[in-house]
Amino acid sequence: MLDNNFNRELKSILHYCLEYGIKNISFKLDSFNSIKNVDRRIEFGSKVHLGFMKAQNLIIQNLIILGNKKLRTKDQIKEMMRQNKEKDIIQKYEKNLDVITYKEKILRKAADTIAWQLFGNDITTIRRLYKDIPPVEIYNSNLKHDIEVVEGIFKSNNNTFPLITDITSFIQVGDLIVREPDNPQIRIIELKEGKVNEKIEEIIQDYADNQCERKLYYELSGKDTKFQKQFSRYVKQQSKALKTANIINTGEGKDDVTGIDLKIINDVFYTQHYDGIISKMLEEVDKHNYSLRRIDECLVLGVYNTSKIPIHEGFEVWKKSMGIDFPTVNLISFINAPTAFPIFLHPFSIDDKVRLVNRDKTILISLDIKKWFNILEEKGLKVNLLTKKQTAKLNNVPSQLKSFEYNGQAIEIQYGEIKQILHDGIFERMFNQCVRPASLADFIKYGLSHVENIDF
């Protein structure tokens, strides 16, 4: 599906994201104990970050190339439509545009692979950084200045890694995210250049030092409307970055979309995963073309070698023979979800990851939801399906997270006196993060027994 040159670039990027640090240290990394020594930890951190820098540079280069191709292709389509060219010819260019967009999503997921590692795979952090706005087109952003700052930060301390936010799928606050050695807190940096921004920074710094509101008033009243608007934008952006960083670092604050008070619980619940099983299945299909499994008696998995014929269509037949009416999920579809766990972080070989994005291999997943409900109930949880009328009423509330619907019905889980509606997030964990259904039942029970009003 994708050209060989893009696949080579992607393999290099994934090598730098995932393997470079491990393969370029002077000692064998066989367990966490291997980096308890301070010198070894510093060496490992610097090599990992060097790999991240190399990956980031390659992602930027390829996004710029694709961005320019996208612009040309869009212009060509507009011109052909103006000239009333044949529909088949226009569709060919539109197909090329779809491929370019798909490649961009893959590259952004590669950048997300770095980001998720920086954030310790913490979904609460990922959600705080996403604002549901269209991604920045790289060819339109001021990357030259960003790259210069990034290179300066890394050169001064190669154990500090600065990630350019515009290349990711989900980071929509700040220009850089910076992780520093032995510092659990993140820094969100807004980069500004030009004489106007320099003057704004000077005014803000003077106010921070002297706290003189009168002086600030006279400074701004003496400026034109354009400067005042720029000043307002600058302050809003800086305030937004600081507020988001504060929520992530302290675990408390107010959500700037819903206005709801937030409190992030630091408890860690370790879930069990089935992506190791998928990794073995991906190897099996090299010989047998397909591999089938059932997980916890309720989740069905099909892995297929689809490089020659679409044999994965047989998955629907197998699923229906077991009476399963739940939708089929293709693992690669989560490339379209900005905050979803990156497929590249699963323990598959790099070759298999590239084959998956090329659709040469396919992973299909579905759920016998009634059997999963039985697992939930066996663990002491009550399951209640709301009526379609109740569900419609619930999901029509403005600014409220919409519930997951099974056949048009929301799912309510109760443990003791605590009730909770399930949202898409719990199923993203099951189908994309590959958390075992039984382990998810334990996770839900743990959440309901510790905290009220958790969003699953």
C-alpha cells in the first residue's frame, strides 16, 4: 500500500524511537537493576534521548515533504475540477491525497510513541494536553526557530529531551514539552520571536518583578490596538500552558473545556495485557496465513496475512458462528484517534508494525459482551443496560462526555452504592491497549471501590 521509501524511513524512525538507546549503550540492559547505577542511568538516558532527537528530525523532514505534496495535490484537484476534467482522473488524485494524509497520521503516531514514553504511558496526562482542534500543518508553522531552540536545549544537556508538540497527534498546548533528568514534572514552553514579542516579554517580566499594575496599565495604554491584541494572545497562551502543566504536575485544577474541577489520583493499578499473544500470532501468520485465539473466554482475536488475498473477511463468519453481535475492531483504525495508545508501543517486531500500517497484516478483535458482563458480575459488579430513551437523554447533555452505546444502550456498572456509566475509554483500553477483559473488570472494581465519579 505504501511506497518502499516511506517504509524505509518509518523503520528508521521506529528504530530511533524504540531501540537506539538500548543498542548503543556500553552495558547489557537486561533488567531495571542494570540502570540503578547513576553513571549507567545517565548514559542510558542520553542515548535514549539521542534516539528521540534523530527520530524527531526524521519525522519533521518527512512531514514537511508530505505537507508540500498535499498542497500541490489539493491545488491540482481544484484546477482539474475547474476545468471539468474526467471524474476518474480526479479520483486518482483524491486517492493520492488520502495516502498522503494516512502517511501523516502514521508519522504523528510515531511522534506520539516518543510522547507516551516521556509521560510514562499516563493517559490522564495525554488527555490534559488534547484540546480537540485540527493538527498544525507543519509547512505552515515556524519550525526553524523551534528546531534551533530544541537543538540548543539538547546540546546544553543531552539528558533533557525537548519534544516539538506540532508533530504529535494530541499535544495541543505549548510549542515544546520538556522532560528533565530525575524530575517528575514536565515543562510546557511557548516559543515566541520577533521584536513585538520581545517587548511583551519585557513588560511581563517587569510586572513579575515589581507587581506594579499602574505601570502595566500605562505601558499597554500607550500601545496601538494591534500590540494590545498580540499581548492578550501571548498572555492567554502562556496562561493556558502554565495551567495545563500545573494540573499534570499537581494532579489538581479546573478543566478548561468543561470547567469541571479535576483531581487526578496517583494510585497505580497494574493491568494484564494480551499484546504478547498477538505478537506470537503475527509470527504464526508468516507460515499459516491466519491465527485465531480467544481471551478470557469472551474476547476473540484474528490475525491475518492479508498481503495477497483478503482472508480476514472470514473473521465475521467465525464471530457470527459464536453468536457475537459486537462490532469488529481493526487495531490499525486507532491511528485515526489522536489520544489513543500508539500501535508502535506494542511488543511487535518493527517489521510487523510496518506491515500492519501497510495492511499486509491485519489484527481484528471483537467481544462477546454478554460473557464479559458475566465476568463483571462474578467479580461482584452489577451490570445494567439503560433503555434507548434513557441513553439518548444522557448523551444529549451539552459538554458532557458521551457514554459508550451497545445497540443504542448505555452500560451502567454498580459496585456497592457507587454507579458509573462506561465510556469509550474502557473499550479503547480493551481493544487498543490490549488489556485483558478480566483485568479490566478488576480495574473497574478497583476504581469504583476507591473513587466516586471516575470516567472509564
